[in-house]
Amino acid sequence: MIKIKMFLTGLLLLFLFNTNPACAADYTVAQGDSLWKISQKYDISVEKIIKINNLQSDLLAIGQVLKLDDTSKSLPTQAVTAKQNTGYTQQGTYIVQAGDTLSSIAQKIGITIEGIRNLNNIQGDMIYAGQTLVFNSSSVSRGYVDRPRNEVPQGESYSNRYGQLVDWFEEGINILKPGLKFTVTDTQTGKTMRFAVLGGSNHCDVEPLTTEDTNSMLDLFKDWTWTPRPVCVQIGGQAIAASLSGMPHTDIENISNNGVTGHFDMYLYNSQPHGSGISKSYVQQHHDAVLKAAI
């Protein structure tokens, strides 16, 4: 009798732990998902998912529940929403995976390569694993609240140290296009440096133009550090409040003879990190520095 009970228990456990995932009625969209990935996982066509859920496009939102068959209305959700390290709602985004190319991503998402470049401020084919690509200007939840503007000290020496708040997603990404050269002024010291835009979708990635500009950065930050400083970006007579980090990172660069390897983060108002592993405190430091540089 004991052997029979053990056999039946084994059969029950085998059934519970080897249930075919294609039988799941609902699926909760997690970070990095696409219709194509879900269709492959659950052996269902993309067209059927679109039809069952009455989708108007291929864009998905994290936490969105998709029905995987026509009888799933009363059934419980089978998947758990993925945790987001940054706390921001990333809707209409794609996390670049190892081996991805712009061409393969374009096929998965159903968008042209040029469309990806334009929306994400990308020059050429430069992408890297872990990078977040956005597919519309509202892809990132921006919950910052405006604070009172600074009272700029009187005097001509302060006239070019502060700028206007410019929303990165609404205006900034269209101003700071890849290859653009501009001047940055540190609001506290008045020290100026020249940079070129490398690219960037959620914030601006920049490179010092020359070794002299790199040395000016090092003099300003004293040592390479992630802690940002409030700065004013000057482009064609326009002054924009920004925040500049002092840590060169990765070997992705266009300028190789400027005395430093890699590029630097520069945030405008409402800028966000490119990936999900960035601390909220680092993003908040940038936001605070932008406001300190604003008039």
C-alpha cells in the first residue's frame, strides 16, 4: 500500500512540474518581451495573439496581461511580472541582448532600422547588450516635479553658467544629435569644455573633443567619478541646464585621440538611464544637478 501511495504521489508531482507552458491561458508581459518571443515560448502565432487581444500594434507594456486562447477570460494569470530594478515603468522598450543587431531587432519589433536610429539617437550600428531602446517618445515614465528655479547671481560672469530646463524626450534628443559639437560651462566655477555628441536614447552620451578638454574635465572633477556636476550646455545661442558625470565608461567612442577611452553621461531634464541596472540615487543626483543649473 505504501509503494502504491508513493507511486501516485510521484505521478502527481510529475504532472504538476511538467505542465506544458503552451497550456497557460494568460501571460503577463515581462521586461525584454516581444510578441515574437511570447509566440515562440507558447507555440502560438503572433497574428493569433494580436487577434485575441485586439492589439493595435506590436508594442507591449510591462505588466500587460495577454490572453493566449479564446477561453482565458476567467482563468488566473500564469506568469509573474518581472521586477524592475530602476522603479521606472518601461513601456514600449526593448533591452538589447547579446548577439542582437539593429537588423534583428527591427525584424522582431516590426520597425525599420532607420526608425530605431531616429528614435534612439543612434549613429551607425552602435548598440550594446543591456542597452534600452525606446520605440516612442512616451516610453519612459517621467514623474519628476518641477522645483523653484534658482536665483542666478548678478554679474556678467554668471550670465552663461545657467540655462533653461529642456525636456530630453520632448526637445533635447532632437537638439543633441550624434556628431554635434558644443560647449559646456560648469555652473560653480565657470570652467568651459568642448564636447561632441556620441549618441544616446534615454540620455546624451558625450565625448571631450580634445586632450585639452579631457584635462579640463579632470581638473574640474579632481578624479574620475560618477558624481555629476551641474553644467550649462551652449548651442547656437541657446543655454540648456544639464548634468555631467565625470566617469568615462565602456570602450564605445568615436574620438580616439582625446586622452580618454570611452564616453560620459550627460542628463537633461527628465533624462533616464539606458539600462535597468542603474541605481535610483545616481539618476536622482543627475536630476538635482540639472535643477541647480536651471534659471
